[in-house]
Amino acid sequence: MIPLPDFRPMKTRHTLISLFVLCTLVAHGTPIDGLLERIDKGASQKFKIEKTSSDRDYFELDQQGSRVVIRGNTWVNIASGINWYLKYYAGIHLSWNQMTAKLPARLPKVTVRERHETDLKLRYDFNYCTFSYSMAFWDWPRWQREIDWMALHGVNLPLAIVGTEVVWRNMLLKLGYTHEEIGRFIAGPAFLAWWEMNNLEGWGGPLPDSWYEQQKTLQKRILKRMREYGMEPVLPGYSGMMPHDAHEKLNLNVTPGGTWNGYTRPSNLSATDSRFDEIADLYYRELTRLYGQANYYSMDPFHESGDNDAVDYAEAGRKLMAAMKRVNRKAVWVVQGWTENPRPQMIKDLNNGDLLVLDLFSECRPMFGIPSIWRRSEGYGQHDWLFCMLENFGANVGLHGRMDQLLNNYYAATARPATANTRHLRGIGFSMEGSENNPVMFELMSELPWRSEKITKEEWLQGYVRVRYGADDPTIRQVWQILGASIYNCPMGNNQQGPHESIFDGRPSLSNFQVKSWSKMRNYYDPEETFRAARLMVSVAEKYRGNNNFEYDLVDIVRQALADQARLQYLRTIADYNGFARRQFDTDAQRFLDMLLLQDKLLGTRSEFRLGHWTEAARALGRTPAEKDLYEWNARVQITTWGNRVCADQGGLRDYAHKEWQGLLKDFYYMRWSTFFSALREQMAHNAKADGEALGTGIHANKTGDELFNMALPQAPAIDWYALEEPWTKQHNTYSSAPEGDCIDTARQVMDFLQH
């Protein structure tokens, strides 16, 4: 066919050519193309991406020739569609332990168009604590992977508080504070979250100037990528926090913050102070200058503090809202639903649409109106809220979940017709204190908004096996049914905070149970169940050698089984001590220590479970030896003593962020347990002869009857644990993140040990 001549004017033709080139650039330069290329080089050529408008959030899977089509009304929803396709068509599961994959040369075809819709338009991510327990030392490559993970899992409302300390430094300098005074106020890298939540001042600091520049640059890159995806970053708003000495320094009317677990808290600027608006506006000017304007601001005034009759909570709420609205009249205040917050009197007069409440622990202690120890009969009144899954406290390592409770509470919240308490539900949220653990729970939660039909735990887990490992293996299906019915099914009424804690991580005593002060741990599953699951995983391990997801889960499940069996071994050892079975005590104590070292060896086969991945990242951010040492000290302290002697012991913070990690087990936890068992052994040896010697010397002659009686009772040796722990936090011996040994062979070694 002979082409017809183009009689359009040259200018018009040039315009059309330019438009075509522009459209081509846009088509090949979307954030989705970048995401696909990071998953697998060349992957963007295997998909056709179509972004269309829609009143409802949706994604759609389709086929055009050899290319898989992913449609959606936002980039994040399209990314969710890609994730759905990879899981349920290609058998590829992307999670924290694996964010890249080798896609097949020919993608499996979508034979029938598949569409998923949701009315839950807001999907939130992060707890303030996440930024310290998991992200304290992340660089841009690690943040880039996390933002990709968020997009793939539907997140469009992420908390974004990196670099908040830069805003505060600039603001306080303008208010007349010196660099030294600011250094005593702003916390160190591993403790910034609790400073930002008004819990403490200065611990872990002072920060060097290079830190501020580094984090400012990092936050700008984070926000740029989030906005490219169309996410709405939630920036930190002004909640009234001021340094504890603001009354003396600036002559402000402040409410003293008191103390938090032994730390001096910042004060709260009274909403009635004549300078409240001036200081709030100064904060927002600095925030906006550095990071731009936002449509959502996070504020949690009076966090974890008792009620104070001197505070006008209603006026505080109005003032905080007004300051935010002066920045952006469309802005929404995001507040955590946690213990007493948000106080009803603070939010009762605020307008619907201006406030978004995160029901932070919806899978266990929902506050939105259904039965719970934290139930609010009126829910959040007229205000919008999100159903959130907290799941993990302190980034502790351990299998854990509340699958039935999560499903039951989610379906209660989304049931139709809606109740007065649920009619303002606007979405879901991930509100974990620590990430990079229990991917199964986050996968389940992320799918719920996109599923129009109710699912059971058992049905979903069958599909998860195919998704996670790319194969439908009956043995592994059995593993996950066992886990889903036991350790991943923490029941209603059990309010423990996070995983069933490893006995290895606890400060030794004669009655060890929970590791940290507030875990509220209670037995709810038989340790034989995790042992069965581990045995089954090992039985098929050779078939899945090289399967990254399988090998990660193998180590995690065997780790859990070993920790559970070690708890029983500990109880046997203490029974030996109480029964004065000295020879058997030696045998059982040694077996416990051998189990601890074997756990260290097992975890060393995966970089995710190695202390080195934490300490290496900390030191890498430092630009000088002194900075590297400061950051490493922050990293070591946070996961062990958490605070100084007063805060660790009397405040109860020690071991809150405990980790079952290679290196930490061998050098820190082993030190504690071997010291304890040696002390018990010495005490038994002394008791076997001391009384006879004392009778001959008259050493008890001046003792009262009560004193002699108390001496006869079994008592653990008095050990100054903090004195033993603190030196480790100040060391600089090197820990590597590089895995050592073969995970499958080591897992077999663990199971052989446990069965003999």
C-alpha cells in the first residue's frame, strides 16, 4: 500500500511528533517501570501498564498478546496488581528477605481478566518505633527497597519522619538555644523515636553535624520516591513538645513532662501560652522549607502520660489543629489510638475529616467498639479511623501472629451495614514497632482490602504455600497448618506484646518466663507443635535447596523450635537446682548452654539473623571513627540495656528490644547464662558443706531466728547484671553480616541434637 501524503502543516506535525515522544517517555519512565527493573532487569518489557481513572481503588490483571497487562487507578494500586500477579500466577513472593526474583522468560498468561476493588482507600505504614527499632541506620538503597515493598503491598499513606531532628535543630537555634543545649535535647540515632514521641531527651546523643546533613538528604530522597508513586507522606506535625527547661530558657508556660521509665521527659507548651502560635508556625515553616507541604501530619500529644487536671485538652486539640490548618487548610491530623490517646475531650469538638485515628492494635486490643480490654463504647465518634495491625513490639525475633483474631476483628470492622462505630472506617494500617519479621502476617493483612469474599485462615494458608515457595508441597502445607493453628493463632484474651519470647534472651533468674517488663507473655501453644513443624521442614529441605524463601523460613522455624525446647531445658535445670541434684544440674545446665551456642550457629547461616547486619549498618553511617563508635554504641545499647542503670533496671527498659541474633547469643546472652549457672553451681557446693563448718565456728551465733530461717530458703545468687552487660555495649569487636555455614545442614544438626 502506498502511504498517502501528510498535508497537515509542518508545525502541527512537529507538535504531534513531540507529543508522541513525550507519551513514549512517560510510558517507559513511570515509577512502575523502575520497580519492575529493580525486581528483575528487563521485567518492565514483559508487562503492559495502564493507569486509568476510577472512583474506586482497583487493579486489574489482563493479557494482550504475549504481555501481561496490569491496570489500576493509581501507581500504588498497579504495584499491588503486579504483586498479586507475581504471587498467584508466577509463584514469586517478594518480601523483606527477598525483593528480587528471576522472572520466567515467558510469563504465565492471564486467561481470564481479574479485577479487585476496595473502598478502603487509605493504607498506612509504620509506627514511630519502627524508625528506631528497624530503620535507625538505613541508607538510601535499603529505603528504596522498603518503598518498593510498600508499593507492592498497597501502602499509600506512609509515616515519614526521617530528618525530623533537622527541623528541631533549626527551630531551636532561632529560639535562642545553643548547639550544646540542642545536643542535650535531641536523642541519638537509635532513640530518636522516643524523643519524637515526647518520652525522653538526649539519650544516645549528641548528634554530630554530619548526621543532620545526612538525614536531611536521605529524607528528601525518600519523599521524592514516595511522591513519585503517588503516596501521601505523613510528616511529623507540632504537638507542643518543648525542652524540659523551656520555662526558664524562654519564659514559656509549659506543663512539666515528668519522667518516662527513668528519663526526663520534654515539657508540653500550654495551648494558652501567648507564644504557642508563634512557635508552632516557626516549626511548620522549617518543616515545609526542608521537606515541602503535606496533606497529612502526625501528632501524638501527651503520649503515654497520665491525665493532668492542669491541661485543657480540648483547647490543646483546637490549637494543634489550627496550627496545622494554617500550613494547609486541607491537611488531616493523624493520631495514634493507643492507651488513653486520643483523649476524647481533645477530639470531641473537631470536625469529621480533619482527624484520622490509627486504631493501633486492632488485632488484639481494638478501641473502635468491639469487645476488648481497650474498648471504647463510642469508638472514635465522628472521626475517621484505620484498622491497624501492630504484630511486633521491639522488633523482637520470633514466630507470632493472631490470624483468627485478625480475621474476626477485620470482618467485624468491615461488616455491612456499618455500625455507628465502624461507619468512619477509611482503611488499614501496618503499625508494627519492628519490621522484617513474620512476612506471613503482613501478606495476609495486605490482601484483606482486595478480597471481596471472606476467607478462612486454613484456605488462605494453602495458597500462601504456593505463593511463598513456588510449589504446592503437601508436607509444607502441613507445616503451615500446624503453625497457623498454634503459634500463629494467639487467642483472644491473651494480650501479650509480640512474639513468645526466647528464654535465651532473658536475664537469668530462678523463675524466667517473659524477657521484657511489659510483654504480658502467657503460654498459648504446645512447644511440641513448633518442634513438629521444624521436623517436617527439615524432612523436605533438600528439595528446596537454593529456594531463598524456604531457607529463610527453615531457619526461622527451626530457631523457634530450638528456643521452645530450650525453655523446657531451662525448667529441668532449675528443677535440678531446687532438688539439689548437683550432678544432673551440671549435665542439664551444659545442655542448655550447648543449645544456645547451636542457636547461634544456626542463625549465623542467614544474614538477616546476624548481629553484624545491624552493627555494620550503624558504623557505615559514621564519617569519622568517633561517629562510627557513637552509632555502634547506640546500636548495641538499644538491643541490650536500652538505657543507663536506672532506666534499665528501675525503669524496666532492659531487653525490651532483645534479639535472637548470631553474635549476640554467643557473646552477650551466653555470658549471662554461663555466669548464672556457675553461681548456682558454686552456691550448691557451698551449701553442701558451709552449714557444718559454720556450726564449728559460731558464724551464725548472732543471727536472729528470722534471719536463719530466710537463709534456709532457696535464693538465687545476687548478681549485678548491669555491671556485666554495660561493658559489652562499649566494645568495638567486629561482627559480620556475611552468612557462614549451610543453613540446611545446620538445621539438620539442630534437629539431630534435639532428638537425642
